[in-house]
Amino acid sequence: MIAVRALSKHFITDRGRVDVLKEINLDIRVGERIAVVGASGAGKTTLMHLLGGLDRPSSGSVLFAEKNIFHYSAQELDAFRNRTIGFVFQFHQLLPEFSALENVMMPALIGRSSAKKAEERASEILTAVGLGHRLDHKPGQLSGGEQQRVAIARSLTMSPKLLLADEPTGNLDSATSDEILALLDRLHVERDLTIIVVTHSEKVAGHMDRIIRMVDGCLCV
Ligand SMILES: Nc1ncnc2c1ncn2[C@@H]1O[C@H](COP(=O)(O)OP(=O)(O)O)[C@@H](O)[C@H]1O
Ligand SMILES: [Mg+2]
């Protein structure tokens, strides 16, 4: 599904050049669940951003179905991302003044779905993640686990093939984190979703098909 080839990224800062990813190679199969682990600063988030086409590499490629996503034009990349990839972050980044339903509708509205379709779809997905009774609640009226489930629901609105989750349970207690894990499991089975999750939790990591360790911008295989 995904082939990462000699992927490198450096940043230029006041104190000079920082090599954050060093010629990463990685192959990911359809339906695979991968945990990315490693110390803070190892380059995990940078790797996720590149996998999702949110940032550009200094060199190297990310191939989806044998096409290098960095050869797409800006519009093509936007369209690809919208269709193919769902993102979940540690801090869910929900819009506080909008309801759960409206937050989940947002990607479909941006993707030019009709409001009616977007609403039907959002309500269906929220129900699927166990929040059918919370559609009109704003993020501030939901628990941490519920907010994270809304964020996962939002990431699934466009039926992505790949879910990129950067420490999705990082600020949740262990019971709530178990709930999120069970939800990811179900989505994996029901949708054959490919999942890449950055985590500091051994439990979450142990639950995936494969664990990738990052040290100082390199993958230790
Ligand atoms: N925009 C940036 N400019 C400069 N340095 C950055 C930038 N983004 C990340 N870094 C540096 O890259 C390294 C890896 O960051 P990151 O990918 O966020 O690591 P992780 O997610 O594993 O904690 C860190 O040393 C960080 O300071
Ligand atoms: Mg990070």
C-alpha cells in the first residue's frame, strides 16, 4: 500500500541544520496496524506528517499505490489527502463552538458534499463510535474519551483507507484509552482500515501487528 523510500527531513534553525529523519525506508501493507514508538524528539510526528502529505520531505519519497505523493500538485495532494487519509492527534483539535455533529460534518462539507448527506454520514459515524446520544453536545460538554471518539469519527467521515493517529490516547486515562483501542480494533476489522499509531503506551503498541522503533531519526528494524 505504502512504500517509504530514503525519506529524509531536515530543518534549518538558528543553531544550524537539524536532521530529523534520516533515509527512512518502510513498507506498509493494506490492513496492517503499526505502532510507532520512540523517545520524544525521535521524529515520530515528523514522519506522520510526511506520510500524510502534510509536510514535504527534504529528499526521498512516499509512494501510495506506486505514486509518489510529493509529485502531486497542491490541489491533487489536497484531494488525495481528503479521500485517502484520516488524521487523529493527541489534542483532538475539535472546533469548540461547534457541536459533535457539526465537527464530524466538516470534512464532508469541505469536500463539497451536500449538507444533508454530510449530516447523515456524520450522524451514522458518531453512532458507530457510540456517541449517537451526544450529537448536539459541544466538545466542552464531552469527556476526554468522548472528545477523542468525536475526533476519530471526524477522521473517518471521508472513509479513508489509512488512519494516522499521533498519540491518540496520550492524554486519556487507561480505561478510556482501552475504549479507544477497542474502537480502533473494530474499525480495523469492519473497514479493513490500515492504522499507523504513534504511542508511548506499551499496551497500545503490543496490540498492533507490528512495532516500529524510532531512534534519533532512524528506524531500528
Ligand atoms: N518546524 C521545525 N523546525 C525545527 N525543528 C523541528 C521542527 N519540527 C520538529 N523539529 C525537531 O525535530 C525533532 C523531531 O520532532 P518530532 O517529529 O516532533 O518528534 P517526536 O514526535 O518523536 O517527539 C525534534 O528535535 C524537534 O525539535
Ligand atoms: Mg510527536
